[in-house]
Amino acid sequence: EDGKTQPNELLAGVFVGGCVGGVLQSFLMSPVELVKVNQQVNGKSLSSAVLSVSYGMFSKPLRGWRGLEATLMRDGLPHGVWFATYEFTKTKIETETRIEKTSPVIPLFSGAVAALIAWGVGYPFDIIKTRIQSSSTTNVSRTPQMIDVAKDIMKESNGQVLQGLYKGFGLKLAKAIPASAINFFVYEKVMSSLA
């Protein structure tokens, strides 16, 4: 009303921007992840894995993009959550605590919280993506679908969501939380030096 962007409008914009960025990066990351999984699960060398994925992308496009749907789900919404959570947490700390706005605690803590929440949203799709990409079938029509893989995982874990869809989550957080904290700390330092 006074011409300023309201906090909810700002968060909505940050969320949408994060989602769009996450979706766009998925088109790069899906084939990269497929190369990684081919190396880890199928024991292929880097050159063999790259050739296999490249061949699939150009001669059998659906095979080269195996796991794209799960990658979109892993990266789209969670990136919006990641950036919006960072902004929300940062704003709360700046406005509701006595911590100096220039304190490194703010971006470090806010980045850590953002990683925890974002991966909480996206991690099940990472498990599903890896399972799809590691399936040994080369027949595109037999590539496992996300819902079928999720059902299989839940069946294997006797319906235990945490055991099935969050297996390895602690290790993911051990990497993601410090990385996110450092990323946002560096981002804020660079932005303040440019101001």
C-alpha cells in the first residue's frame, strides 16, 4: 500500500524464483546424476558412463533422461523451499533478536535451517531418482515409474516412511547443512561488498 514489497510477497517471489531455478537445473543435473549412478552402481568408467548417457540422449532420448521426473521433483519445489526458508529465517533473526545484522551467525544459521527443511521436502525424490536411474533395464517402456518405485520402497520398508524414503538422510544433511550455511555466508559477504 505504501509502494513497498510486503514480506509475504517477497517470500512468494523468492519461492517461485527458487522453484524455477531448481526446475531448470534439473535438465542439466538429471544426465549428470545418471552418469554418476552408472559409475557407482554399474561400475562403469567415467568415459563409458558419459558415452552411454550421451548415446541414450541422442538416439533414444527417453533413456538418456531416465529419472528426470524424480529429479524435477527433487530440485523444483525444494529449491523454492530452500531460498524462501533462508529469507524467512534470516528476516526473523534480524527483526526479532538482538544479533547484529552483520553477524556471520545470521547467514550461517539461516542457511543451515534452509538446507534441513529443503532436503526434508526433496530427499524422498532423491531416493526414488537413484532407484530409477540404477535400474538395469535398457527398455524405455520398462523404466520404472516414480509411483511404482515409491510403492516398492515402502513395501521393502514395511510401510516405514522414515526407514524407506529417508534412508541415508543423516549423511545427506551432514553434507548439505554446512554447504548451505557456507554458501549463504559467502553470498551475503559478496553482496555486502558490492553494496
